[in-house]
Amino acid sequence: MNGKQWFFLGLVLALAGPMPALAQTASTSSGRAYPDKPIRLVVAFPTGSPYILALLLSDKLREPLGQPVVPDFRGGAGGNLASEIVAKAPADGYTLLLTSATIVISPSLFSKLGYDTFRDFTPVTLIATVPNVLVVHPLVPAKSLGELVKLAKAHPGKLNYGSGGVGSGSQLGSELFRTLNGLRMVHVPYKGAALAMSAMLGGEVDMVTSTVPAAIPLVTSGRVRALAVMAPKRVAALPNVPTTAEAGMPGVVVITWYALFTPAGVKPDIIERLNSEFVKALNAPDTREKLSKVELEATTSTPAETAKFIRAEYERWGKVIKDAGIKPAQ
């Protein structure tokens, strides 16, 4: 475990509080009460928000489920490794997947995947969301989103933007802004969003779409300029930064989300039990307070609502990928 992971572990343990008990039953195929053994929570990313969510939820759910929920961090292949592991796991409710929008973006980016998003999984609930923010280097002569559009149109192909790699959320967010405004900008991919932000600090790129938590210290210190929060409402930590809707671009909404899945074929009563326990844990006031301290908003849904949401996200980002001319990898 690296230094960052120890930091997040310490943060979650410091914030952890007492857990309420809840009696509810579901049955396994053998007829025994579910769960009657530890549950494996496969996490698609080993650091950042997914790491915090996994530790917090595993702690919160131990008592109501009566069994440990054990995080298994399987970063790799942009989240696809974890998805493939869960897709091939037994459909017994003892293997869960905590992942991000990568599960609906990857089908439009890769011609070959080890899983099918809509065939191999059953959605359980959304877990949390975090807004993104469009930031520029302080030397970029644009103080608003409208001014940035005018600048880019006056100098087509001169402005560039950094991202965490082809198909990353940071690229797709910037491409959504670019294509909706008919702009010509140069994409500069890096091996991770943190490297893209570092490149902007060094003057290598002009613009980056970033999650709010990653951008806050740089915005408040004046090292980058935030032009707009890419969400329906403003962020408390950045009170003077308008939303894209306030800037006249309501279609430029980029919200990073995390959701829970099981392999396809898990019994409906087990899905219902998991949804109930996770939703109650996430809606608990102490959970919401802990997540808000790291700029995460607890977000829950029914399995049907989750399925509808991920289908809409698949179509939305698939269109962005097509409009931007991003070619699927072989």
C-alpha cells in the first residue's frame, strides 16, 4: 500500500462511526440465509474516490449484513480488468463490482472486451457522484467559458487540452465541450489525469477537465483558473465558479459516477437485499457527511433506475466518442 492509500485509509478510519443493525433476509440457491459468508467487493480503481468508497462501505455494511464486505482492489486496463473478473464470477451474490462510467464507455472504445456491459451484469445501485470542472492555465486570456469559446474560434487549432488518456473521462469531458461548440482544439493525452494537470501547471497544455476534488487546491491557490463547474449546481468549495448552464451551455454536463453491480443471474431477492442495505448505508447522515468532506455526494437508485441510467450514459458517451472521431482500440 502506497503513501496515498495509507492517507485515505487513515481518513476513512478517522471518520468512521457506529453502525446501525438491520434485520433482513434473502436466500441463496441452497436455501441458506444470505449472506452466510464474506462478500468480495471488486474495486476497479485502487486509489482516489473508489478507494475511499470501498473502505467506508465495507465498514458500514459489516453489521447489517452480518458478514464482512472485503474490498479487492483490481486496478488495470482502465477499470476493465475488474469488470472482467466480476463478469466471470459465480452468480451467487458473493462477488460485487464497484466501478465508474468506464463500464459504459469502454464498449465504444474497444472492439474486444472480456465482458458485455448489458449481458454480463445486474445493476444494483448508484453509489456516489462527483462533479467535474473545466480549468485553464492562468496565462490563457479567458476569464469565462464564453471567452474561451471566442478565443478558440479566433485561433482554431492553437489551443490544446490535456487528459488522462484516450477515452478517459477527462478527454471525453473536454471533447463534449469542444464538439458542442464546434471548436478545433488539440488533444494531448497523458498517462493519468494527475499527469495532465501537472502538464498544465507547467504550461504544456491550456485546458483540462478535472474532478472537483483534484482541482480545488489548485484553484484556491491560483495555480489554475476555474471557468465552469460541469454540473447542474454550484460546488460549495468553489462558490464563485458558475455552472456550465449559467454560462449558457447546459449540455456540457460531466459528472463522474460510481455504481454497484453483480454478475448477471443473481437471484432477485439477493439483488433487493443488496440494494436495500447499500442504499440505507449511503443515505445515513453520517455517511453523507463523511463523503461530503472528500467532495463526494452519496447517490442511490433502484436496480431498474440504475439500469436505465447506465443505458442512457452508454448512448450519451458513445455519441461523444463518435462525434469526436475517437477510434476503438483493437
